[in-house]
Amino acid sequence: MIVAMSGRRTHHPYDRFGPANQITTVRALLVALTAALVGEPRGAGTATAALAFGTFALGLDGLDGWIARRTRMTGAFGARFDMEVDALLIQVLAILVWQHGKAGAWVLASGLWRYAFVAAGRLWPWLRRPLFASQRRRIVCAVQIAGLLLALLPAMQPPVSSVVAAVSLAALSYSFVVDTVWLWRRR
């Protein structure tokens, strides 16, 4: 919240934080609660708690954007805040999927894609250009989160959980490649 609030004055054009950003803040709290489960003993109780927090956060994900449009308080700040909460949720869920033995360490790439993209933007400035609005990106994000949540289900065991995580990672990887190629062509 400190990072989000520090960028508010510069990137948030409204005089109040707004209901959509408040919903995203609740999502951030749910992600923090999910992250608190990293390192806890493996078991159905830990996985179920992560599933509950993660599913609630995913359910609220579409609501914040809808509320922002409905209240006419859309902007770069809210979109970025939402995206960073999504990225952190994906990273936390990937760690939990790996920690619970549902997939190999490769699943961590699910969460690391976003941070690798940001790091690459420091080396190649053309990667920092704004992307076009994309329904594909929204769908892939939801698929990625849902896939990790499914893989984390106590009843879902390897190799099925690994396949679910791999399919959602493949969708995310494809989306990142498409966006990177699009940006590269416009350098």
C-alpha cells in the first residue's frame, strides 16, 4: 500500500482513491493473506485457506475494473495497481503450487514472467512502451490464476496438477511473447 499510495499523487488524476481502488486494496489484502501461507506446513488446511483467499481475490478481479468504468474513475494508476496485484497473486500461487508438490520448480516461471518483463524493460526501453488494451491479456490472467488455484486443490494430484499448471503457464507465455513481438515491431 505504501508503494501504491506513493504513486497516487503523480499518476492518479482524481481527488479521492475511489471505490475501484478500494476493491483492489481488498484484493491486495487477500494476496497478502495468501502469501502468509508460504512456508507453512504442506497440507489440506493450508491449501484450502490459500484456495479461499485466492478464489475471493480472483472473484473481485473483474469487479474493480467494472466499478472504475461505472464511476468514471478509470486511469493508468488503477490499471497498474490491479495488474501488480494480479502479478503478485500469480507469483504467490505458483510458490504454493510448488511448495505443495503439485508441480516442479518450473511453475515459478508463472509468477516470474511479469518481473522478468519489467527487468528487461530496464535494458531495452522499447519494452516500457504502453501496450494496447487487450481482452486476451485479461482472459489469460484469469486462466493463469484459475489454473494455479485448480492445481492447488487438495484432490488434484500430480501429474494432473502439473498438466493444469503447465497449460496455464503456456497460455501466459504465449501472451507475453505476442506482446513482446508487438512492442519490438514498434521500436
